[in-house]
Amino acid sequence: MQHRPSRAMWVWSVESPAAIIEFARRCGLAELFVHVPWNVGPPEVVRLARLVEMAHAEGLQTSALGGATGWLDDPGGVINRWLRPLVATNLFDRLHLDIEPEIALSEFTTSVVERFVAVVRAIAEAKPAGWPLELDVRFWYPDVAAGNGDLTSALVSLVDAVTVLSYRNRTAGPDGSVALARRTVAIAAAAGKSVRVGQETAFLGTAPHERKQTFHGLRRIELDTAITRIDAAFADFDTYAGTAVHDWHWYRQLRS
């Protein structure tokens, strides 16, 4: 069944729940990926509960967000110190993983790939029934070997949904966000899994290869226009769910 395209947003810091919800309302967001720390407890639970309560009152879905390169070396810790404490809060609608091991590692070796797949599998097997699991994936993961296939396919097989990080501030051309996301969207669709296309607003640096990945310094209308074009480009894919914007801190700073 085809999803109506919607927009989500990563939220890594929850200092001001009211401001986050007001911004989400103005931007027409449908879901928040909300960071939950390890061993979550007071006072974090109080702020998270307030945000989730306000989000649900506005009709927004909430996903518990977590992930770091170090998770590859401690799957048991992830289960016991992240997954179980957050599930015990009974606050969230689903889970969202942003592990991206390539960020902190100089080489994406076979060992890294195997450990990446293993920790995602561990979480997928340990999560309670009724908690959908979504994972952030890079657009180039189809080029990475994993088992008898590619990394994207291996990861898609373990989760309920993916967000492909197709970070470009243009949609057209071979290096535009649409072309870069297309293989992952197709892989997810073929597997019957929901897929979003992620867009970036953070400051990544001043080099050309960094500037082209983000809408930082541009106007909000330019991001909105890109999202409209992305939604149109993938409208024929039944499992295409929309877009996600990284992240609350930077998104709100785009010029109007």
C-alpha cells in the first residue's frame, strides 16, 4: 500500500520541547526521530515525556533515536543499556537507528560491515513485538559487499524501514539527491519496506564537497522545493514514505 509522502526530522537535543513542537507544526512534520541516551532516566525521561506528549497531541509520531560507531563493538550493551531502558519508558512509537560506522572509521572493512550487520540484527531480534525498526543508510551502501550481496540489501532485510541519506542540495543530475537515492529506494520497495529520503541542513564545512551536501546557508524555500521534487520523483514507488530533515538544531536556522 502506498504511503502518503510526509516529512520527519531528527532531534538530537531536547532542551525545549515546546519550541520543537511549534517548529514541527509550522513545517508540517509528521514524525520526530528523538535521541534517547544510554541508561535513560530522570531528568531525561521528564523532558522526553513532555516532548512525546506534546507531539502525540499534535498527531506526530515519535521514534526513539540512537546510534554510534562504538555500538559495533558492544551489541550486548546496546540491548541492555539503550534498548531495554527506553522501551521501559513506554513513550515511543518505534525505533530509529543512526549508526553510520563510516563517520568515525578510516576504512569500511569487511569486519566493519559484518559487525554493522550484526548489531542491527541483534537489535531487530531483541526489540519487543510491535516496535517497528528504522535504520539510516548511506546512498552508496549498495556498492559495499555484504555476505552474498550488498550492504543495503542485507540491512533492509533486517528492519521495517530505512532512511537513505542522500545528502545533496540539488535534486537534478547524476550527483543530485534523486539519482543518488534511487537504488536504495528500489531495493527497499522490492523488499516491501518503507523508505524515506534524508536531507541535510547542518554546517559541514566550506569545501565544495561539503557544501554540496547541505542546505546550510540557503533559504528554507530551497529545501522545500527540493523535497517536493523528491516526493514527485518517487511517487510511483509504493513503499516511498517521504523525506526526513537533519536536524532540528540546523533546520530551524535556515533563512526564510
